[in-house]
Amino acid sequence: MNCLLRWGLLLAGLIGPATRAQPMQSPWWEDYAIRDRYLCRPHGMVVVERNDAQASLIQGPFRSTLFRETSEGVGIRYSGDGLRLILRGDELTVEQLPQRILCLRTDQV
């Protein structure tokens, strides 16, 4: 199953329930300076932890690690395994072309 389809199904609640008992966060040694929560309507919440070199996209027990792109495009971009995150202000776009999921930041955690 391709990565965005898996995330899309996960966000839609079709692959297992999100685990609320465990906090959604990365191990301390990954040293993410920024941690934001995004609402991906109607799919649910995701957390993006990031630093200058890499990011983790987290929803429940599922995590994807992506690496910073050097790009002329607008926004901060991370990619890996055919998946791309694009951060522009309070918007997060999760894409694996031609599919895209648009999310809005709700808060910093």
C-alpha cells in the first residue's frame, strides 16, 4: 500500500484506531525543536515534529520520518518514501502526487 494512501486511510480512521494512551512524540535523541498539531478535516489530527534536518509525521502509533529538501518552492519541505510535507505558515500539505491532504495548524505542543 503506498504511503499516502496508508496515511489517508489512517487519517480517515480506516486503519486501526489512534492510540490515545501513549503521547504522540518521538524519542528524545531525535531532538525535534518544533512540535505542531494539525487538523486534517475530515480525517483527524496529526502531529509534525521537526528540526532543520528532518521531520516526523505522527498519527496515533504510526510515524513516518522525512528529510529536509533544498527547494526553490514556497514553504519548508520534507520528503521520504515518495511522501512530501510542505509547511506554509499554518498550513500543512501532505502529498504523494497526484494525491494531497491539506491540514491546518491548531496549536504548538
